[in-house]
Amino acid sequence: MKTIIEPFRIKVVEPIRMTTREERAALIAAAGYNPFRLKAEHVLIDLLTDSGTGAMSTHQWAGIMEGDESYAGARSFFRFDAAVRGVFGHTHVIPTHQGRASERLLCRAVVKRGDVIPGNTHFDTTRANIEDAGAEARDMVIPEGLDPELDHPFKGNIDLAALERCIAEARPERVPFVLITVTNNSGGGQPVSMANLQGARAVCDRFGIPLLLDAARFAENAYFIKLREPAWADKTPREIARAMFALSDGAMMSMKKDAFGNIGGVISINSDGWAEKVRTALILTEGFITYGGLAGRDLEALAIGIDEILDEEYLKYRIASTAYVGHHLAAAGVPLLKPIGGHAVYLNGRKFCDHIPDEQLPGWALSVALYESIGVRACEIGNVMFGTQDATTGVWTWPALDLVRLAIPRRTYTQSHMDYVVEGIIELYGHRREIRGLRFARRPAVLPHFTATFEQV
């Protein structure tokens, strides 16, 4: 059959509060035209992020009741340790409270001022933590990854020639590690091929540099490899994931994505020296090394979730249901990034709002219009998130892509929710010339998209 159904039944529901367009117009204006500043109760369908917003399974909820809240050496930690080790395969497993805590601890432990961290495309908090340590985050995704119209199976791949040049020019001693994000969130949720990971491993070996993975969506990446890389077609997602991690010296992960967690993260590494430094930093700010800022019940839920995420029937549904949204939008002529990613559909903000210049933040304006018109909250990944202004000249440099991400929470919304989203976006596209540009009213220096306020032009 062509129809793919949700491979689960719904046991508990949460009511959604309906709002009118007039109400939403007032609410978004009061929030400074920043969707992050809206109250969740005023959002009809929340596609701001897939991080921590998914639905847990009955097994995870049952596991929560098993949580051991002992301060040190809790049973829940050892279950967590075994579950992560069973997939990642690294020597040391260090829990953290979420992905950016993993980033901060790792950067504090091994990154020095003046260092260079190459990657395919660093996400916002990753870049911020690298820069906070006084280092430079350099993006070098393949050229195909910067063309939103091009249909390429692995647009998340790192440019291996550019990587080699970067390391040689920066000098290997200034490159503490190479970081590849799977899937490539800032690049449209695009996967990285096994062949590309093998190539990156070879480059790192030539220079004696560790290779790390940002593994927030590792299971989706593994499934894309199964679908699109013929040599891996007969392997299970678990086998492919193990092969991915075997090519790395370590990984950091927000477990709020591909572990079905509402909270949680992990650092998994082979280096004894790095592990010692990370644990020392962790004790200062996160808690003890066997809980990392998490309750025992969270560790139990994550241990179960990292196993559930590799279920092939679930991954088949996950990738197909996201593609369903993208294909229906594309069929109606709505400009978006192709091919469709694993966790989200990315609208092409610049092309959708081609009447709005970069200085008036077309992607952000589109995210505001989405909320006002249909009550959907989405996340801009473009000019506001990654734009930079020269402190001397005041001239802005805009990123290659100005996208609006429709991130779909795991096991949370049904097809009818997505049909509403599709219908609403198609209708908005027909009236796109009515969308107004925006300018900053207040722009924080670090990660401005979270708390900035705007005014209409």
C-alpha cells in the first residue's frame, strides 16, 4: 500500500487552543515580532523546533518510574551508559542536561583561543560556544549544499578538499577537532553520506586530528544512508549508525532529538585525557559525573529512547511524513529547499518573499506571517540567526541561505495537522506580497534570534 500510517496509537492527548487572526496579530506585535517570545498556549501548531517537543512512549513513561535518584552511581546512569555505548561505541559516556551543555563542556575542555574548528555547517549554539572559547567556527559544506533548488542526495556532506586546505592553512596544531553535524540542521536537515564520513576520517588521519560528530539526528542520517547509498541498502539503521560512530573519535548530542527526550544530552569520546577534562568542568557547573544535570528518571527515558529511535518502521514513517509536507508544498509552487530533510521542511525565505530585501529580513518576516495568518510557529535559520554586521562600517554580511524551518516534533502531530499547515502555507503564498519587512528594534550581541525584538517597516 502507498499510505504510510503512524506506527503508534495515541494514549494521552493535549487540547489545542484556537485563536483568531486578529488575536494572533496582537499577540505577535506584543512579542516584538519574535515567535520565540510568544506564549506556547497561543500557538496552534508549534513547529519552532523538534528539540524536546516529541511524545514519549509508554515504555519511556514506565522507565521514568524506575528512575534511581541517587546522587552518585545511580542504576539509571549505568542503564544510560550501556544504551549509549551500545550505539556509539566510544570509551567514555558523559551525560549532560542538553546539547549546548555538551558543546560548552567540550569547548571549555579542549578548545583554545585562536583555534579553528572546521565543519560542514555549525549550528547556532555550536558556533556560539566555539566563538565564546575564542576560536573560529568554519563552515565548508559542499557547494551543492548551498543551492536550495538542487536535488542532491547528500547535501550535508563536508567539502573534503576545502577541509584539507583549511587544516593545512590553519596548521594542524590549531585544529583540535573536525565536527560534522548529522544531519546538517543549518543546511536544511540534509544527510551526510558514509563515503563522505570515510573521506573526512582519512583527511583527519593524515593530519592526526580527531573527528567528532554532532549526532543530534544520527538515526535520521543513518536511514537516509540506507535509502540513498546503495552499499548500505541491506543494513539496518542500527548497523549503519554503529558504522558512522566507528569512524569518529567521539560525539556530542542533544538527546532531545533522536532519543525522544524532553531534556538531555551526552558527550561520548575515546580520549581519556579529554574525558577527564570534560568531567572536571562538568562537576563545576552541571552536577556529578553520573547524572550531568539530569534526574535519574530522565536517564531512564533517554536509555529507552535511543533504542526506540532506531526502529526501522518508525524511521520509515518519520522520513515519509516529513516528505509528505514538502512534496505537497512543492507541487503548489511554494519555494523550499530540496530534497526534503529528515526532521523539517525548510521554506526558502528569500524566494518566498522576493519583494523584501535582505536588510528587511525576508525569512524572519515570513515566520511572523506564518504565525499571524495560520497560527503556526516556525524558526528562521538565516539572516537574523547568522547575519553579521561589521563593527566599523556597519555593513551587513548575509548567509548563503535564508530559510524558515518547519521542524516537526516526533510522534506529536497527525497528518491532518500537517494538511492544515500545507493548506495554510499555500494560501499565504498566494498573498505573499502583503508580507511586510522588519528591522531590528533591539538586537542582542549573542544568539540574537532568541530574544531580539523587531518592528515592521
